[in-house]
Amino acid sequence: MDQIDDASIIEAVLNGNKQAFADIVRRYQNKLYGLFRKMGSSEADAQDLTQETLIKAYRKLASHNPAKSFAGWIYTIAVNLQKDRGSRKLRDPIQEASYDSETPESKLLQKELRFELDHLLEALPEQYRLVLILRYTNQLNHNEIADITGMSVRQVTNAVFRAKISLRKIVEAKEGQRYDILGAYRNKKSQS
């Protein structure tokens, strides 16, 4: 599926092969769904927004500039739909996820790590969370993120840097809390 690039698929769709858009759907639906979930949408909202994004992309496909990244263009549509909907609902604390691991233990560990990371990302301001997700989950470069968010490339670079610092501070604070809790537990236990 990834052997054919986006530009070839788009060209085929614009030349009348409407079925070729199914390749775009397969290529981006999980990435879009993940973006919406990480931005705080519920499962149902993320599914709806993913579908809306793909439908809008299909309808507006002729307006895509082939000189620019298709991924950046479709993520721009997604982010704008998220903003338009204004949905900042809390997610279910337990997410259904599938992993290609071999053992139940590694699946559980991956699920816990994913949940912890998502939880940490939720503590960040929306602007920081969005640039981190686009940069590291969706692997877009700073220019593409700037196009999607309306920020300058320098602002994106600063936001990524500040988001990492904020994330580090949150992790360090959590680790400190864990040690405080363990210390209090040990002191209480030794007094018993």
C-alpha cells in the first residue's frame, strides 16, 4: 500500500478513478483517529472526526497543491475540524488498543506506557500537545506543522522545545511524588 505515493493516488482519483481514494483512507484513517484521540476526543468523536476529515479531503482534493505535502494538508483539515467542533471532552481512562507484540506481558506493558504517555500529554497546553503529536506521532517536519497550525516555523520550533521541557518537568514532579508516597508508606509501616 505504501509503495504508491500519495501524489500518484491523488492523480488517479482526479483522473476519474474514485476507488483509488480507498488507498488514502487506509493510509490515513488510523493516523487521523490517533491524532484526534491524543487531542482529547472520545472514541466516538474521534471516529466521527476521522470520517469527516476523509470526506472533506475527498471533496476538496482538487484544491490540494501537489507541490506541498498531502499529509500536512490532510492534518490541517483534521486540526481545523477539531477546532471547529470545539470538542475537548475527556477520554475514557482505558483505551482499546491493538499491538503487534508476542506476549501478553509485553502487550500490557505497551498499553500501560501508551496510557501513561497520553496522560502526560493531557497535562500540556493544547498548543504544545498538538505540536508534539504532529512531530513525533505523525512524523511531520516543522514546516508542515507550521502550515497546519498557522504558526511560524520558529514558533513551532519553540513550541516543541517548550513542550519537551514542560513534559520533563511533569515527569520529574510525578517521580518526586512517587518517592514521597513511597517514603510516607515506609515511614508509616516502620512505625507500626
